[in-house]
Amino acid sequence: MAFTYSVFDTTPANLVADLKAKILLSSDWSNPSGNVVKATTPLGAVMAIDLAGTAAPTNVGWVGPSFYRTYATSSGTDRLDNYGLFWKGASSGTTTTVPLHVTLIAGNTLLWIQIEGPRAGENFADTTPGSFRQTLALSQLTPYFAADTTPQVVLIGSSQHNIGGGGQGLTYAATYVRVSQNVALTSPWVTGHLMGLTFPQDTDRWSTVMPNRGNDGSFYLSPYVLFEHQTGIRGRLTDIYFGGVNRSLNNADLFVQAHTVGDILTIGGNTYVVTAPYRGTGSNTWNAGGGFGYYVNSGLSDWARSPLVAVRTA
């Protein structure tokens, strides 16, 4: 099959092997060497990740995967390290016993790895509501300008300095994304930000400016547009859309929540699932986010808040 959509449970000790097996269910992806998986987008860009990378997953998180701008039979170019995921704030438990809940989507335009730590009632859950959820994604960039002729991909994830016990607090830099090259093709993995119809971040409440709602009364998904820091607007993520919010404390915002987690949508003849890529734990809601948008008020206990994102599954 081309696109594959998997929801499964694992542990940090088995994560790399399980991710590799699920990714390779997609005929778009191959395994050129070791734990490296690779796909070529329809526009000709390379998505390549070494799942083992520089360090194995631990009971706290996974900052070991390596990303490559290109990858041949046994070696790649322009490796990027220190991006990964964080799923627990406490160090209790072992790599063989911490339960992880994974959503994996792999196709020729994207790779989506969403991992949630122990849930409420499970061993080693951070708090009564459960543990952190974060998402790591690679997406084809659909360019907006004719001069942007060399195909690129965008990496959305968490950098190492924002992950780990005691260091998991988000900063403005935690919303950065990376594009595999700048327009001039002189620098790999340059930084940028994603934007929708509204900037997907607020200190307390979302949607007070009615994002994604038209004057015809309809609710619209909007593309995530890449604003590269060196050269400005580049284009959009090909098959990932901003869909509003999962939770807001502002009652006036509720009417814009046209979609909920798990909704299946059809866009342009393709199938998408609506998901919440982030969650915090208790008062640490400022941990719930990244490049797709996040909440930054650490004094609130609404751990379920997150942007809603529609991701292609078929």
C-alpha cells in the first residue's frame, strides 16, 4: 500500500523496531541500510530518517533520530541531529515497562510520528490526567513561487534543548521548523515558522478572532504555510492542514470547534484524520506544543488543549 496509518502500543525499548516495521508497510518507503527509512516525494525531495540515530529511546523521551537531506545506498548528506520527542517528565520506570501510544502515518508526501506516554491509570503516568504527547513530522513542501525549483521537505519536531527532565519547557524557538534547504541552496535545514489563517498560538485563549471561519458561516481548514526565516514565504505543507483547536477556555470559542479528534475528512479526493498532536500534563500546559502551534500559559490545568491538525492517511 502507499499511505499507511497505524495506531499501536509499544515501549521505548521496542520503539525503533516497531516504527521501522510500520513505516515499511508503505510501499513509498524503503530501508536502504540499518534503521534508515527513506521515501521520495512526488516533487522529487527526499525524506530520510535514521530511527536509531545517535541515541536509543529512553523512559523519558527520544532525542536520537537523525535526519538527512539526501540519502544514497549507505550514507546521507547534511545530517541533522538533536530533534526528537518527549513523553514523560519523571524518570521513574525502565525502557522495557513504560507504555507508549503511537500514531504513525507514512506516505509519499509525509511521515507522521505521534507518541503519548503512559495514560491515566497506567504505570508511570506523570500525573492523574496522564503524560505528554508530542509529534514529529516530515512533510513535502509545495512551493508557491516559480523560482523555488529544487524540491524540499519540512521537519516539524522538538529540539533537544527543549526536551528532557527539567528542560522540557517550550520557548519561542520550540515553534521553529526546519526546511531542508534555503532557496539559494547554500544552507541545509534552515529555520522557519508555520502559519495558518491565524498564528496557531495564544497565551490563554484561542479563536477570539474566529480563525478558519468564513462570513458564509462555514468552517475552513487552512494550509500550514512555511515562512522561512532567511527568505520569507516558501509554500505550504502538502497534506497537513490546520483545523482549529481541541480545547479552549473561552466559551465564545466553542462554535469554531467544527471538528474533533478522530474525525475522518475527504479533501481533494484523499482521506484525512483529525488529531491533536500535543498535550501537556496538569499545569504544564506550556509543554503542549511545537511547530504546529501550542498553548503557553503554564498556570492553567487544561491538559487536553492542542491545535487540531488534519493529516492525510490515504
